[in-house]
Amino acid sequence: HRVPGMKSHVITLRETPDRTQAAIAHLNERQHPFELFFGVNAEKWGLATTHPYEIDNPGSGYIMPRKHVGLHLSHWILWQIFLRSTESCFSVMEDDVQLASDWKPRLENVEAHLPADWDICLLGHCNALNKPMKHVSGPVWRVEYPQCTHWYLVNRKALPLLIESQEKAWAPIDLSLIFRSYPNLNVYTAVPRLASQFGMDL
């Protein structure tokens, strides 16, 4: 299951150089190999969605902010790039990721216990412990379903379904995955998580 070289693709924006530099400094300090992926700044592109998100509040007509549209598109474009790669699995991070100091041996432990049928493995997540959980092996659990996408592994075989099921920007990417993708994928979660997010009380 190993991610080749454990290199992660880090979603960031050219328009937020301070965040980008902070991510670079943190990942270098944690000795985690990575490459930057400059994603979509929806404000700059003038992109918005007209699809309401009303699951939490039916009839509200709530439209998610443009920044979520940009992040959704950034993940979606990255999956399409992966599909054209020869690698078998990939690691994705967002630029506010905060790795545990012992991420490396813990990642190796997750990989050693990850079932062969895996599609997504959430290494960084939130709102997991209040969801239905079933222990699989070691630090790997089935949780239905955690939120947050600041660090996850994706198996190549899951890419076509992810791309097809996420062609609509209507909810923040983590919720859209929960409603439109995860029920049709083998999703596993590392508990406890290997990463949190800077500036976020998860």
C-alpha cells in the first residue's frame, strides 16, 4: 500500500504566499517529502456555485462560499492528474496541515494494517469519534464518516468514482464526499489521527 517515497501533494494558492511558506517550513521541519499543487482561487477566477446546500437547514437556500468551490475544484483537478500517473496510490494534504511529530512510524503502522480493498484512508480528519466506528486492525478503523480533508491517501482504483461523483460543487468537499462518494468506497480512518490543522480546534 505504500505511498512511493511518502511524498504528499499539498494544495495551496499562489495568492496566499504566507500560508504556502508556513506549510513548506512545517513539512520540512517534520521531514515529510512533498510537492506543491497550486489550486483554484475561485474569487480570482470569478467562480461560484448556484447549487444550494440545504441538508442541515432545508429550505434555507444556503450557497457555500467561493473559497469552498475553489478547494473542491482543486481536489477534483488533482485526482484527474493522478489518473494520468503510473503510481498506484497518492497522498493529498491541504496547506494548513499540522503533522504529528511521530507521523512517520505511525504512517508505516497504518499502511501495515490497511486492508487490501482500501480506496480512501483518512490520516487527518475531524468529527470522527462521534460516528459509528468498527475496529479493523491496529490503528485502522471504519468510521461512517469523518469530516475534513487535510491529509488522506487515495488508491488509484478509487479515482474514476471520485471524479464522477464530485462533478457538482454544492457542499464543502468533506461533506460532498460523505454524501456522494464515501458510501460507494472502502473508506478507512487512522485513529488517532496523524495530523490536525493549524488554527483549527478539531
